[in-house]
Amino acid sequence: MTASSELQSQLVDGIVKVTSLVLQCDTYQELYTPPDLTIRPPKAVLDALETAIVQAYVNSLLFLGFAIHRQRSRTKVIDALFILGDVEKYIKSLVESGDQLAQAADNCEKHCSHLDRSWVKELRGLAAESRQAMRNQAYV
């Protein structure tokens, strides 16, 4: 595989990760910030989730900016080998954001588990399945 095709593959992988992160952020906001304040997690736990969501969006935007800049570059083939390290750093930050987001959501769920939120468990299962499907698709 050439450096250029490897880079293209990593860019596509990053876009898949960004898509997954955005879907997770939306799902977690829907689950843990409902209008009914009685079923929300405690403020400190919710603040940690909101911070993780913002960080996921920031890292997603940084990656997408890098990808757009890369696609518009006139020296794509020439500098592809040098750019591989940069794209790996962006993808690593996306993975770390996803891990932090999942941890923050788990903490929210622990605090909300005593409430009648059976529908949340079902949605979380669907979100986990979706996340796993995205990961599996990225490695195909």
C-alpha cells in the first residue's frame, strides 16, 4: 500500500470515528439532559459529561479541518508519507475523546440507575451496538 492510499484510508477511518462521536454526543445529551430535572444525574457528573461532549466536538472539528486542508493540498502525493504521523495523532485524540465520553456516560448512568429509566438501558444498548458496528466497519 502506498503512503497516499494509506493516508486516504486513515482519513476515511477518522471520518467514521467523527461520525460515531457526533452520534454518541447526541445520544448522551438526549439521555442525560432531559427536560425533567428529577431524572438527570447530579450536576458534577453532568458537568463532566458536558465537558467530554465539548472535547469530542473540538477534536472532531480539528480532525475535519485537517482532512479538508489535506484534501485541498496540491502536494498530496509528495507529502503523504510525512502527513501520516499527523493524521495518526488526530485519530488518537478522537479515540481518546470517545473513551472519555463513554466513561462520562457510564458515570451518568451509575447515578441514574436507581431511577425508573428502563428505556435508557435499551437505548444505551443500541448505542453500544452502533459504536461496535462503526468500529467493525472501520477495520474492514
